[in-house]
Amino acid sequence: MLQQVDTVLAVGMSEAARRLGLSPRTVATLVSHRQLASRKVGRRRIIPVSALEAFIRHEYLPMRKGPEKVVERITHGTE
């Protein structure tokens, strides 16, 4: 017999905060600044679990940067 696994697709603000280890206020700020995707359903705001995972990957993976550019200071004969 196949066993059905219920996968949670989205969570509320407080559960998102718990999963991220942040305060609900911080999560609300991230949502309002559009740094964390969410959706309004009636009076409730939900956050897809995939958005939580994407947020963590984006914040904590090393940023890939090209070689550092050296910027020389240009002086106009006054040193």
C-alpha cells in the first residue's frame, strides 16, 4: 500500500519566523521589503516553504564575484 505524505507548501508568518530562527517582526520586515516572497490569502499572509529555502540559500551561500578591481586614486598634483 502507498503511504501518502502531506507536504506543507506554505506557512504563516509565525511559523516562518520559527523555521528561520528569526522574530516574527523581522520576518514581517523582510516581507514588506520584498526580500521574502509571500502571498495574502484573506486576512492571512502565507510564505511558501520554497521561498524560505530560497531566502536561506541567497543569504548564506558565498557570493560569486569576479576578480577584485583595483581603483587608483587620481590626484590633481596636490599630494
